[in-house]
Amino acid sequence: ILTEGHVPPPLILDEIVEPDKLVAAATKVFEQQTNLVALVETDHGPVVVKWFGWRHPLHYWLSPTFPGRAATSWRIARMLLECGARTPEPLFLHSRRKRGLIRENLVITRAIQPHQTLRGLLKSASPVSEKERALGDLATSLARMHGAGIEHNDLTTGNFLVSDSGEVYIVDLNRAKMRTGLSTIQRAMDLARISFNAANQVEEQQLATSFFQLYGQTAGADPAWFAGYWTSR
């Protein structure tokens, strides 16, 4: 059994370690397919519990050969916070194995409530200036993330949460990898997954240009090169 952090009271582990019990304890369920993602109220405010399932039975049988996704999410979240990138604060990690096979696998983070996804903001009728501010906040976090050698591997706009104050948080960290350093190409390939989802091509180009300028400034890299790679990907 691998545990780190603390379960926020009045929750107890036995109430959330099984999917049906977690659903019963939740005030809102965000996802309930392969993984179960639920909002739960605690004495210290709302938290998100992410219970990791299996996309394929083979993954379960191969689980002795790799670290659990909950453990990866926990480790990467802590590293993001250390390098100054925004991600919800990790509060508790629990992973139980039997003969190497992962039987229980969950992580608890502080909830960003209320929020919308960056995808939702970009598709909305909100002013372009509001979208640019959110993308600027994200660009700074991603440049710091890459500077720390972290490759996210799933940078879609659905994996960024925008708070009411316009701060953008990076989530879904279980595919991330730590490198000794990221090359320009590795950075660009990670960023290439971002789609700016604008209402028209002119606005999309404006948002992309603004994003890559701020990313380049923080990363100390040529923003035109990254923008060019994104355009031709």
C-alpha cells in the first residue's frame, strides 16, 4: 500500500476507495467511465477524488511493470507546484497492490470551484481580451513546466480549468513524463496538441500568436518558431 498526504475530514478512506461508495459520497460526478472523477465536500472545502480504472484488461495484468497513474499524478502535481506552474493542490494519494497488481488507485486534489474548461471559454462569446489573459496565464505555467523537464503528453484545452478569477490550472497529469531536459522539438510536440477553438480563423490566429509570444518570453525561446510549428503540424 502506497499512501501520501491525508484524507480531508470528515472523509475516511473506506468511504471513497470503492467506486460505488465514492459515487454515494459525491456531490457531483464529472466522469464515470474508465475513470471516476467526483466532487466531494469536506471540512476544508470541496475536493476532487479521481479513482483510476482500466481502459483494457491487459493494462491491469501489466500493472506490476509500471507505476500507477495515481502515483504519477501525485508526483507530477507536486513538481508542477515546485516550479511555479498552476495545478490543483494534491492532498492524498492511495495505491494498493496485491502481488504487484494494482487493486485500488486514487488521488485527491483541492477542487477549483467554480470553474470552466479552457475549451469552454474559447468557444464562448467572452471578449477576446479575457481569452488572451487566460491563455497568457497558461503559457507561463507551460513554459515553467517544460523548463522543469515535464512533458504533459495530453495538452488539450479540456485539460485546463479556468477559475472565476481567470487563473488556469493544468489537470489530467497521469500521462506526464519527467525528462532530464526537453528539446525544442519535444516542447513543440507537446504544445502542438493545443487547439485554440476560436469562432473564426482571424481570432484563432490572434489567440495563437498571443499565447506563443508569452510562452516564448517565459521559456527564453523564439515564439515565431513555436507558432510556425503549431500552424504546420
